[in-house]
Amino acid sequence: MFKHKHPYEPFILPDTEKLIVGTLPPPRFSTGALLEKDVDFCYGSYYNSLWLFIDKIHNLNLRYDNSNEAVQQRKNFLIQHKIGVCDIVASCEREKIDASDLGMTNIKLRDVVGYLKQFPNVNTLLFTGGNSKNGPEYFFRKHLKTYGLKLNLVTNEVPRIHEFNLPVIPSAVKESYKKARKIKTVSLTSSSGAANISISRIPLYRQLKANNPNFNTFDFRVLQYREFF
């Protein structure tokens, strides 16, 4: 049994407004056996295309290698755009050493709600996947239940958007009432290649593909992600 522990601490600053929330990187990021084009940072797997989409949207000319410069380029982007990363899985166990979400057992979740309370400027969570079993939205729903909270649907079109009210206890002693802070969640189409089949079934993708035969699943994600990154 392989003990798969998340290799990175959450990347959140005091002025962070959006959090990217996934599960956890492939096991090689925990063991240090990176591939040549991997970047030793959140979503650094070359086969997870999140940074490729962001690179395309912002023309960043990012490096894709094990260098410190590649890491710093990504940190600079996140800092500039007030985006953080807080994957929801702290650790899990795997019988097979791969990156499958479904292969995770004995899963320990991070206290994402606790981070939201710690960083009051965060107003949006960007899930890198939907509500399928062991996906980030799936785990977050379970996590919210431990706080007696739930997601409320805003739009059911892809990417699905929900919101919830996070109770806040005022710091000022003279205030005796409670306030609530509204947090939006966006369930983006997964940036992994495994999601290509589900994309091909989305009506909007089929329409765009019919209008332009050269339009592909990469283009579709770039179009979707552009609004939120």
C-alpha cells in the first residue's frame, strides 16, 4: 500500500481572492521522481494542462522543466492575479501507484473552510473537476457537511456554479450578531486528458466543433478557463 501525501502546502497570501482546488498531484511529485518537463510546484505535471491553458490565455511563455525559474514564474502569476492553490486532499492510500482519483482510499481532507476563515479576501473556489466520485467538488461537499453547510446551485450549465454562505463571527466585541460571507464555487472541466471524452458530449463543444472542425478539447478549456483566470 502506497501512502500518498500531498507534497505542497497551500499557496495562499493575505490578498488572495480565488483558490484553485483540486485533489493532489501524481505520486511522483511526492517521491521526487519528476519527469523532465514536470515543474516542482502545484499542477506541475506536464500531463495536467492547467498551466498550458493559463499560458495560452496570458501569453506567459512559461518554462516546463524542473528549474526554480519555472516555479517562480508560476508563483509570480498567482501573486499578480490574487489566485491561490489549496487542494482538498491532504493524503490517501493507493494499492496501485497512479494518479487516479478513484484509486484513492483512506482519504484525509484538508480543512479548506478553515483556510477560508483564515483568509477573508477569498471569495471564489475554482474546482479542477466536478462532482464525480473523489473529485474536488465531491470532496468539498462532504467537507461542508461537517460544518453544517451546503452548496446552493446558481447555474447548471458547464462550468456549474454554486455558492454557500460562510458564517463569520465579528471580531468587534460590541457586535453581538453574526454575519455571513458568500463564497462562489466554479466546477471547471478537469484539466486532465481523461476529461476529453466528457467534453465531447457537451452541447456547446459540439456546436463549436461543427462551426470549426479544427476546434478541439484544448481550445474548449481555454475558452472556459479564460473567464476565471
